[in-house]
Amino acid sequence: MDRRSLLKGALAGAVAVPAGGLLTAQPASAAPAAFNVLIGDVTSGKIYLFDRNKPFTDRNIKWSLNPAGSGHPMEHRFRATDGDGEILLAVTGTSTTGTASIYRRRDKKLLWSASVKNYPHSIERARGTGVVVVAGRSYGSGGGAATGGSLHVFRPTSGHASSLVRAGDAIPFHQAHGLLWDPRLERMWVSGGKRLTAYRIVTAASSAKLVEDTARRLDTFTRAHDLQPDHQHPGRLLVTDTYGVYAVDKASMTKTRLHSRRYVKSYVRHSSGEQMWTGAVEDGNVFGTKYVHFNVSGVDRAREGAIIYKARLDTTTYA
């Protein structure tokens, strides 16, 4: 199991970390927070929804989907819309192919899909405009060898996802990996390579474009990876890179290291304070392990036979 090499350090206001590197579990009398978890399994290519307080077995699957396109499920998140109800945003891909897709949650109807010319790692929708952005790194092997990357922008021509069309050429972004829409600032955050930055979305009757807010740029990461909100502290972002997990204060654009574990593939803090994460191990599969870890309650959930790349909260809340 992976617990011996888990996250070091602690979130501000959280309990201290013992010598073994684990966050202290909650008191036995405290019931673990109840929420659902959406995982992407590289082995099967499928996306599954589970109750975090039950084993991740077939009998406990609450919802599942085999997304469009071939390859690995790299991103999967629920969002709320006026025209289509609750939707799932997903990207799948390999080092040579990539597909972005949107499904209606209630009946799994495919509403839209598009191919992208790189290895997509994330997809996000801007509330209000309905603009969808896909982030992908270059073809080829990962790590420092992936020298390119780009952002693909799609704009709706009506109030439905099925109307999405490309909005201009792809925007170069080195090793683009993470996306998060920020409704408080009305910015699209992007992470990849050494950079975390924010973009304004400028729309007109027949166009949509990203304009970087350079005052919100940090170039201090080492192969930045996941990008998530802190649901207990809406004023900060949670960013992972090769060497750790960080909190970024959105007002001051200052970065604080929270944990020093390497190869964390996804990390989020629930409103209860629970920390949920996935990650790879040295000499193991580069995408991750069969585990989703919950640090505060000290629980690991395994999906036998799976390689879990990212775990997402079952929520349509951005931050």
C-alpha cells in the first residue's frame, strides 16, 4: 500500500503530521464526511461514481460511463447548465489522440464531442458564457520531454452544448494540464509546466477568445499538474506539481507548500476539511495506483484492477 510515502506537511489550520508522514485521523467518534467520488480508471477506460464511505466494488457503482474517444480518461467533472441540466465534461486520450466530450448526466446522452490535436488532460466550462476550454500537452512521452501544449476554445451558438464550435486556433501553453473556472473572479485558471495563470474570456456575437490576466501569473512550479478549488477556503487554489501540493492565495498570488509528496495526480479539499487525493509511486504505473486516499479520516479506497488517475468530488460547485 501507498500510505508510508503519503503527503507530508499540513493545510493551514489542520492537524500536525506525525513522523510517518500521515495526517492524523479524525477522532473515532467523528463520522467521516459523506460525499460521492468520481474516478477515472485507466485500465478499463471507464468513469465511475462511488460513495466514499463504501468499498469501490461493482455492487456499489452509483453511476458509470464509457466516454467517447479511445485512450485514458484524463478528466471528468460535473457542471450545471441552464440548457442541458447537469452535465459531465470529459476528455480521453493517448500520446497520439484526444477527444473532448459532454454528456447529460441523467441519461448519459452524448451531447457533443470534438477531437483535439494533442494529449488532452483537462476540460472546463465557463459559467455564464458557456465557453468550453480543453487543455492538452504535446504528443510524445511525458515529463520534461513534453515540450509543447495548447488550449482549445469552443463557443456555443445557442444555449445547448450540442452547439459548441471551435473559436479560433489553439493557444500555445507549455505542458497544459489543469483548468478551473473561477466564478468569483470570472477567470479561467490554467496550470502547466512552470506556470499557473488566469485568462479572461472575451465574447462577442460570433467569437470567443482568452486574454491572459498577467497580474495573476506564477512561474514557480515544476511541471504543474492538477488544479482544484479549496472548498473550505474559497480564496485559494490547490495546485500539484512533480514535487508537491501547494495552496495559492488568489488575492496575493502567493504560493504555500502544503505537502511534499511527489507525483500527486489529483488533490482537493472537501468543505468538511477532508483531503482527497490520488498519485503515482516510484517504479509504478505513471498514472497512479488502485487507491483513492482520504487523509483526514485515514481511509484508503481501492478499486481492484484499476489504475485511478484522478478523483473528483461529485459537485457542480467551482469554488
